[in-house]
Amino acid sequence: MSPANGNPAAIAIRNVSKRFGSFTAVDNVDISVPQGAFLVLVGPSGCGKSTLLRMLAGLETPSEGEMAFMGRIVSDGTRGLVADAGARDAGLVFQSYALWPHMTVAGNIEWPLKVAKWSKADRAARVDEVLGLLGIAALKERYPAEISGGQQQRVAIARTIGPKPNILLFDEPLSNLDAKLRIEMRSELMRIHRATGATSVYVTHDQVEAMTMASHVAVLNNGKVEQFGAPLELLENPRTTFVATFLGTPPANLIEVNKSGDGLVYDGLRLADASRAEAQDGVQLLYRAHDLMVGDVEGRPTISARFEEAAPIAGRTMVTAFSNGQRLTAMADGYFRAAIGDQISLSFVNGPSAVFAMSGERIS
Ligand SMILES: Nc1ncnc2c1ncn2[C@@H]1O[C@H](COP(=O)(O)OP(=O)(O)OP(=O)(O)O)[C@@H](O)[C@H]1O
């Protein structure tokens, strides 16, 4: 449906909450994305992402708030209104493929087109088109039991995009695939998203998936949106410690420090200027892994830590070590090895990239 005037958001979620009894699974979520956006809902298990997606799909009714696609209300909690799946113009891909076992690949893809009353000729042309788009034309006459898990997932995606929905909804669609296939399918999905021109919403607990695929990311925690924005904006400008430590690879370090004189001090070591903490006495400093280097660096604060593990990444090494019971992630140039339990030096080569109150809110 075309917008009446201006450019309404392809998807607008307005103050939506969902309660199950006295439990609030989705808490006053308010986000909008433009047409063609790839919105990723990311967060730990139980944070409410699937419930939010199920409301977008029309499988759950909001307890409060409303959802609009292209300016048209599709769910309204106050009135208990939920437009059915057909009227929403949205297609859903689950993590389980749920193909119809008694139908061939072509039959599976054709079925929703039959339901939507496409002509026979149009159906045949569209089935061939999406088979080509997903690179599975050779599997056309096979049955689901005769193809691999990765191929089944492609068929499920082909079946969903067949009727050309304006909105594509994905619920952890890659979680059943092995690591290599998952990376391949990530780029495939992006290609399909662009080729269809649809607006996509994608649920995952995998922050790497979120950062690689998204045009917009909503980080959810306990049913609330902790932060919403472009992936790099969230990485460079996290508003809370939750966002700062949930996003980013390798994981970031949060170091608790206290004010002492004009400095912020960790274990007797001055790490930053006290002015960074404003009026607070104790704060948390954020250091990305590359801000903490293995070894002594002249003129930089250095601590001793107990070596735990080393993982080579692109010619460098990600090192995990413990200091005062705290897990730290640092980088070493080239390949680095030590015996578990060895004491190693870690240097803070850069200042903290952010300062947070003990409550988790950003200060500076
Ligand atoms: N039908 C239901 N009745 C009661 N509680 C529910 C229902 N559906 C979900 N919940 C609860 O709501 C919360 C959010 O669930 P949801 O499935 O949306 O989380 P999620 O972020 O998708 O988690 P996961 O990554 O584990 O799938 C959970 O605590 C869950 O137990």
C-alpha cells in the first residue's frame, strides 16, 4: 500500500508492551524503521525479541501500543486488533524450516502462491525465479527429506519471499546451521533482502550477526530497548554498560575504579583523570580489547594478570587473563602463547573509550 503523504515508516512500533499474566515480556518498545531497512533485534535469551517479532507477524496481540506497516495499523493493543497474516503483507521465516514433507521443493514454494490465488503461469514463473535467486534450481523436483539442512533453509526462505511480501520477518533462521554455512547464508540473506526491496526484521542472540547484517539495531534487555541505532553508532557510543559489553568482538573490558586525588585509580594504578567521573566516587571504565595490549609499554599504566587463554585472530592474538578475579581481554601483536596461570603484563595503551556510573548509565 502506498503512503498517503510523506514517507511513513515501513515499520512503526509505538509504545508496545506485552504481558503474560503479571510478567512483562516486552516493555514499552518504541522504534520505527524506513523502507528497505534491515532491523536486527538482538539481546540475551528471554529478553523478549521473539515475542516482539511474533507481534509483528500477527501471532500475538500487544497488551498495549500499536504497530503500523507503511502507515497502516496492523496491531492495536488497546482495541485488541490484529490484522491477519495475509492483510499484513509480511512473511515469516522460523529457525525450524517446517517444509511440507509430502510436497517437492517446487510444490512447497508454489503453495503460498496458490493460496494467494496467483495464476498457474505466474506461479510457475515465480517459482523458477525464486529458485534461481536462492541458487537451488537443481533441487526443484526433490522432496525435503532428500536435501540437506542448509538447502531446506533456502527452500523455506524461497517459500517466504515467493509472494513478494513487503516485510520479511526472520526468527533466528540460521541457528540450526553449522558455523561456515551460517556465514555464507548471512551474505545470501543480505543479497535476498536487497533483491526483494523488502524491509526486514531479524531476531538473533548473536551480536556478530547483528553487527554484520543490520542497518538498524535494537538491543533488548528485560523486554526494554536499551539502545536503538546504526550498528557503528552503538559500538562507538554505547549508552549503557549492557550495550557496551554485549556488542563488539572481542568483548570489551569494564574496569571499576575509585577516585583518589585527581585520578581514577585501579589497584593503586592511576588510569584516568578524576574529571571523567564528574561527581561520582566509583565508576566503570570501558576499554576495548585493542586498548589493552600484552606486554610493558613505556609510559603507559601496566598491570599484572594471570594468563588464561589465547586465540589467534587475523595475524594477532586475543588474550584472556585474570586480574583481581576480573576477566580481561587484551590483544597481542603477532602470535602469543603462555602457560595457563603464568603472570603476564597488560598495558592500557589508550584512555578509556567511555565512563559509566556504577548503575550502568554513561557519564562521559
Ligand atoms: N506464552 C507465554 N507465556 C508466558 N511467558 C512467556 C510466553 N512467551 C514468552 N514468555 C516469556 O517472555 C520472555 C521473553 O520471551 P521471548 O521468547 O520473547 O525471549 P527471546 O528473547 O526470544 O529468548 P530466546 O533467545 O531464548 O528465544 C521469557 O521470559 C519467556 O519465558
